Amino acid sequence: MRTVELLPDGAADLAVRRVWRHLAAAGMPSQEAHTHPTNRPHLTLATADALPDAAREEVAAALAALPAELCLDGLLRFTGRTHVLAWAVRPGPELLRLHGAVWRALASSPGAGGMNPLHAPGRWVPHITLGRSRRPAWDRPDAELLPAGLRGPVRGRLTGARSYDSATRTTEPLTP
């Protein structure tokens, strides 16, 4: 599986990592504990079985729209086989256009293969993961899960992009 991910600017990256540390210090599951070198704050736009050259070129062309506004505002909790705590990304028009262009580039490429329908325009819930757990783990009010100073909207920019390969557990930059 290959992902197309957007990367936040330095200040937003640091804010997310501050939340990771806050959760870990409180004894809650946090991405802070995920020590693989590819682990970093990111916003997933789409996933596909592969990222063939033709799709990569179209994705790179869409990424020429970067940088894009980033607004982190509110927490989300996803349940299922894995429970996830995430910081909601409030998408502006430029981010929605970029997401749609990346989705179309992958969907129109015969070699991309299966795509995760949860990333489809209209279904996509943009977020940055703060923690994952096999059990419900964040039963505190939202205000206790975010450190002081990060409880209101946090604004930044999405300035870079990469692709993550889940088979090899490697990343590569995606550039226009």
C-alpha cells in the first residue's frame, strides 16, 4: 500500500509533537512511542495499492499548489479494530482542491490499484494522528488531552509531501 501524505511546517510539526509528549507523559497511548524513523506528523490524502509513474507525475503536478493552509481544531476519536485519537484538520478550499486532484490522479491511473474509499472526496475526514491503541484509551475531556496553549485552533502550513510504502516501511519525497 502506498500513501500520499502532506507534511506540516516546522511550527505545526512541533505543536503535534508537543501533544504526543503530553499524552505520553500522562500515560496514554501516543505516537511518541512509535519510534520508527518514518514516524512524523502528516495528513494522509489518499492510499492506493501502488504509485505508478503516470500517477506520480499527476500527483506531483497537483502538489504544485503547496503550500496550503493548515488549521488543527478539535479532537476526533475513531473506533474499530484500532482506536485512534486525532487532531481534526479543518480543510479550506485550497486543501479540498488539492485532495480532489490527488484522488483523481490515483483513481484514473490503471496501475494504482485499490484505493481506500475512506479517503474519497466527500468521505475523507482530514486529521493528524496523535495516538493509536487496541482499546479505548482517551476517556478524558478534550481539554485534558491537549496541553495548555494548544486548546484552540493551531494554524500553520502544509509545506511538503511524501509517499509511504507500507511493504518496505520507507518514505520518499513527492515534489512537483
